[in-house]
Amino acid sequence: MITRRFILAAAAYGACLSPCGALPFSAARRFGDAASRLRALVPAPESAREIGRIYLAGRTGEVGAGTLTDLILSSMSLDEGTIVALDKQALSARLTSRVRADFAKGLTVEIGGWILSRTETRLCALWTETRA
């Protein structure tokens, strides 16, 4: 579940907040079902792209949809087979739990004065790889 903090941060970057539609078939095939399922949790892809670009600017080791997907899944104790089997509500609950754990452990990132969980920023960075 995307938090109020995420929506406010996205709005701060001046992007339009519109519901996220399904990825085109070619994008889903290119990045795999796991990345597509994760991206579907983001209601504002353009906002996520901007946050993701800023996050990745100083993190060359996290570039690429495969790397980001692996990092997110690993942090949520999921694998590609499990994530595809989860419904959106269950996946959203797992994400919310991970975001809370990030804050509890101090795994946060400051972007433009906003404090976001590392998982949230990685999820945003997944959107730097494609256009909706």
C-alpha cells in the first residue's frame, strides 16, 4: 500500500497523480511478471519515475529492473513464484509491512526533504525502466 507520505512526496515533485493502468504486454514480457506486479502497486508512475531517478543517482549498484526487483523481493522474503501467486491485496499488505519495517530499522532515504523507506524508493526506481 502506498502511504500518505509517498503520495505527498510524489505531489511535491509536481507530477500528475493518476491511477496506474496495466502495463503493456511488451513491458510485462520485458521485465517479468514480478516487476510488473510490483509496479502495479504504484498509483502514480510519473511521480515514481522522478523519485526513482533521484534515488538511483547515487546508487549505481541498484540500476536495472532485475536488480531492483530482486532487492525488493528479497527484502519482503518473497521470490518470483510467490509474488505472482499473491493477490493484489496480499501483496499490498506485504509491502506495507516491509515499509514499516524499513522505518523501524532506519532504512530510509531522504529525497527533497521527504523521508521515504528504502523499499518505497526502490519501487519508484522500477518505474525508471519503462513508460506506462
